[in-house]
Amino acid sequence: QSEYAMWTFCNNHDNWRMQTMSGPEQLRLCLAIISFWPGTPVHYAGDEQELNTPGSALDGWAREELSVSMAWRSLETTPAGNPSNGDNFDMTSPSYLYLQRLNALRAAYFGDFESEQCDVLDTPATGSPEVLVFLRGCSDDSRVAVVANFHAVEARNASFPTPWSQGMVISNALASSGQVDSQVDIDAGGVASLVLSPLEVRVLVLGSVRSLPPAVAAVSPAHGAVVRQLALPGSKLNVTVQFDQPVDRAQAEASVRLNGQYEHGFLCSTLSSDGGCYQLALSVDLSSLASGVHSIEVDQGVRAARDGALSTAVVFRSTFVVAAAEESGVLANMAVHEQPGLVCNYLTQLCHKAAGAEWYRVQHMGEPWTEWRRYEEVSSWPAEFGRAVLVQYHAHGSSSYIVGDCVLPGGARCYARYHPEMFLRTQDNDWGMKDEGRMALVDHFTWAVNMTFSHFVRAKFAPFPNWKKSYGVLKERDVYFSLPNYDPRHNTYWPTPFHDGTEAIRQYMLAKGLWSESASIASGSGAAEPLWLSHLCKPDPPSPSDHVDEGWQCHYFTGSEDRNWCQVIGEDEEYIYKANDKTEYMGECGLCDCCRKSKFQNRSVIKEVNHTCCILFNDLYLNYTVTSDVSKCQAVQIVPAPPDPQPGHLWIALGMGIVWAIMPCAVAIHGVLQKRSNSVISMQLAPEELNVSIKKSSSALYQKSQSCTALSSASTACTAATEEVEPCAEHGVCIFKPHRVLFASLEHVIEHEGGREKAIAG
């Protein structure tokens, strides 16, 4: 049947992630439903890692796993930051383990779907519109009942007919322990009754839950953890691997690797009553682990202790970082983006602090990136005074590690930045025609400017004098969630659309208490439109009371409003309302049924008081700040560079560079003079005899006959710095067979090398 060939999903790139819009509980409920509903469950990348960046992938936001952008550092959606930072493929994350269990249950109860009975779906009535119940199975003893309460704040009672009888043992397969669900009552008629908590979902099965393959449930150090090396001698690191059920002890001890090596000697540290192993451990001398990334791996195929036919389904891998106690490199601290001393050894090398990185690439500010190179502690690089150098590293699955450095003559440092310069172009400066709006660096990657406003204006950040590149905001877009056409309610179901775009993201971060009112984020997308600046010194767009006409805009129904209301309301104190006729005239309204337009037609109203605002823009994170605190636009002090690994001063380095530049020339001149003193042939010739022809020799040094005519009437020396000279023929003709021939006269020198000649006067 076609519905069994359909892909079913909870999230996709068109919309915000469900866990962002609603919460993780809603996502877990949805994942359980699609795992047993007809069709093939498809999981949007990142759902298994609790990624929750606001916005949709259409605007570039919910594609965290596909980009190395730093922008997610600005969208700290949890107290620990954004889950998408760094290598976020954690095989012990709660969502990963939850999905892993759902997939295992689907395989255990539905197998290969070899029976037509698999296609039978029962959806009994529950008596509650918020409760969904469906039963499905490929045999009588493999039927599952999925029961879900969609209400977010209230518990619900659920009663529904089942194929089971009174007194039968019923278990909740989603419970990790697989215990009998004592809260399910089945009466004499086979009707099940239970109470569901808000957003609770249960997968009920007959009898005990079927055996599932074992899986790694936890490791220590945790995935992505940073372990600091202590100065204390003999410090130990305990490395552990824990399974969700007992596994074969001998096989498990032979299947766990540290940094790809089996011989470290993991031993079972927690035994089960039947001799199986729950946990393996290894004590390692911390000083024996080099700074960098280390891996814990478990082979595929580790057998369960209670059912040898089941074994781990995939290779398990987790990584952690070991760093010195005072290590401040980018792998130990992903928030580090400027590294004093990165440019080292008198601007000739890069001294990296990213032990454990596999690859790196370099960029001179304003130039393209180099190709990726194998990581090395010190690498050659011709840095320049006052020009920032950026280095990007790739380590344990992520390229989100970027640091920069900049050095001035005399050893002082300058700010690292992504762009050579930055401009703030606004309507008030005619988009850079009246005043270029140049911004100044006040911190690493941070540009600033103080500007005075008396009204709302549009603006963009532009890193070049032209408009080759610019940063603005993403336009508001309506995201609709409608019912399918086969649902009889689809003609009357008109929910308030969800909003997408930069302002929607900003409001989300504000509502969560994750951003201040001064913060926002820009986009370099070609579809980005100008952002708003104003006398309010906040990134807010204008409201109707600010008297800004933005044309026809979507009106979102509230209360009892509907399409009929839109057609009859006409206007109120602030807006004119009109049903959307889908013409180009109302194009800004999008797909909304009801459009509104401000009754104030002037672009902006000049206020009585001007306000000066500080505008800051980070060209690495792409976040910007608009605040009335102009002190924020003052430059911060730069951390000085550490002493260069070689003794001396940069001015000495400059002198050394000159010496090294002159040395080869001095050696060459000395060699030529020495050779001339040993093998000079001089001939005194009359001026009229000074026409000499250099003929092509048998060594094919010369490709054609050439003449050398002296312009001076004085005597001229025909000098050859050569090892081979044939006797001169009559009329003063000399045949030379050297690699390098010098003809010297009083006024001209002809240098002959590699078949080319160059006349040099003087």
C-alpha cells in the first residue's frame, strides 16, 4: 500500500525543529509514533543530538551539521552553549540512545515486515481528542499498542479495546528496564485503561519486552570532555565503557580500544549475577597521554551475555581531549579565536596550539584559504606586519576551530579579523555616498562605530568599499502547518502561522532569556535585506506607532478573527485591512488570507531628540549589538605576544632578514671575482677589430649567431668567467662553451645565461 512506502518524519529543513518550537518532550513523543506508524521513519540530521538552533534550514539555520560557520556560537541555546558546537556526534547522548532503542524495538516486533498482517492498523477511539492510540503487528504475539497524550500540561485518561485478555502481563517497551507496566488495567472485555501524563507516550507489548541487541550506554571521559593533565606525578585517568545490558566478558575485554590499540588492557569492573559484564575499566597514567584528541572504540559484534544471538549493531566511537593544566589552545577551549604567538619566529612561521588536529589551512586576511594541510606543530608561513593571519583546524569530526593573530613592527599585536575593513551603510549616509560609514576595530573580529539617529533607518554591514559582500537580516517568512486534504477538518483549520527569519529568531532568544535586547545576528545570504537602526538604540524593527509604512503585510488572526472579519473590518486606528487578492500589488503579504497596511504613509517621523548609539559587529560570529552605551565602542586592550622562541627583537629580525638577503649575493660576487682572478683572458684589440661574433657551439648553448659591437673607441677587455675557452680564431673571434658567459666593456655588459641575453647600460 502506498502509505507504507511513505517517508514519515518529525522534522525537516522547511521548518523549525520541533524541539525548538515546542520542546524535547514533543519530539520524543513524535519519534515514538513514527517508529511504529506505517511508512519508513526518517530522522532529520541533528535530532539524535538534541540540536535546537532556532530558524529553518531554508534560511540557513537548522543545518548545523553541514557547515563550519561560527554563527551558532552566538545562538547559545543552552547554558553550556549550542549543542552544534564542535564534534556533536555523541553516541551516548539521550536522544541517540532513545532512537537506537526505538529502531531496535521496531526490528524486534516487526522484523522484515514479511506478513500482510503488518499492514493492518487499528485506531480505536479513546474518548479524548488529545490521546492517540493505534495497534499494529506482524503476528498476534508481536502486536504493539502505541498510546500518546498530546496535551502539554494536563494528564489524560485513555481507554481502548485490545486483543489482550484480563490478567495478561503488559509491559511498556520504552522503559529502559523493560518492567511490567502495572498502571495498565485490562478488564474482562479486553479494554485497557490507563492515565497518561502530559506528553507521555507508551509502547505497550504483551508479556516481557523482547530481548534487544546490547549497546554502549555511557563512557568516561564523556564525549568531547577536556581532561587537564595535572602536575602531580603518577596522576591516573580512569577510562570506562558501560553497556546497557550484560555482555560476554571475554569478548568485551578483547573488543575495546584506546586510540585504536587493544593492548591497553580493559578489564571488566562490574559483573552481573550470570557472569556477564556491565562495565569495563582501564587506569592510565595521565602523563602517558599526549595533548590532543583521544578515542575510545568498541568493536561491532560484542555478544549479549543472556542471548548470544544478539550483539552490538555498530562500531562505537567516542573522543575526548587531553590538555595541559594551563593549555589555552583552541581544541581545549573552542571559544578561543585569537592566539598570541601564532605568528612566530620573526614572521616566518606559525606556532600552532592545536595538538590533536589532523588538518589545518591558512588564510592571509583578504586572500583565499590555502589547501588543507597535515597538521604540524610549527609550519612555515610568510606573515606580514599589520596583516592578520587566520588558521582553521579540523579535529575529531569538526572544522569549527579558527584562531587568528596579527603582529606590528616592534612586537606589538594588532586585532585579528576576518575582513580587512568594514563599513556601515545606511539610508542616512546615502548608502555610503555621503559618508562611507567606516567602522573601527575595537577587539578581535569586532568592528564598532558610534552613529546618531533621530528616526528609523535601514542599514547593512559591508566589508568592502563596494557592495561585493554585505550582511543584513533575513526577511520574515510565514511557516504554515496545515492538515492533509483527507482530513475533513482541513477546510476549517487555520492556525496562526509560525514565523521564520532573523527577527523571529531574535524574539525566540529574547523570550528564552538567552539574549539581551541589544543583541541580534546578521546573515551574508544574497537574500538578506537591510537591518533596522534607530534612535531607540536597539535592533528592533519599527512598530506601527513609529509611523513606518512597510506596504501590505500579513495579519495574523487572534481571538474570534477570521477571513470574514478581514473582509468587513475595513480599518481601525492604525491599520487598513484587506483580503489578500494574491496580486503583485499585495505581494509583500505572502500567502496570508488577510493583509494589513499602516495608515501612516511617511517612512519615518523625525523625533525631537537625537540619540547616539554604539553599533558593534563581529565578522566571525556575525552577531551585532546596538546599544545606547557608547563606551562599548571603545577599544579593548590586546593581550601581548609571548616572547619569541628565538632570542632577540623584531628589529633585529629585520636586520637578520637583510643579512640573509645580501648573503647569497655576496657569496656569488666573491665567487665570480675569485674565478676572474684565476681565469681571465684579456685581448688588446683595435676598435675596428672589436666586432666579434658569438657562434653557436656544439653544446647548443646558443641558438643563433649574435654580434657584440663595442661603442667605445678605447681598448676593451673580452673577459670570460669560464672553465672552457677555445683558442680565438682570426679577426678576434672567440668561441666559448660555458654555462655562464660575461662580456665586459667600458660601457656595456651583455649577460648571457640559459640561451637569453640582457643588455644592461651603465
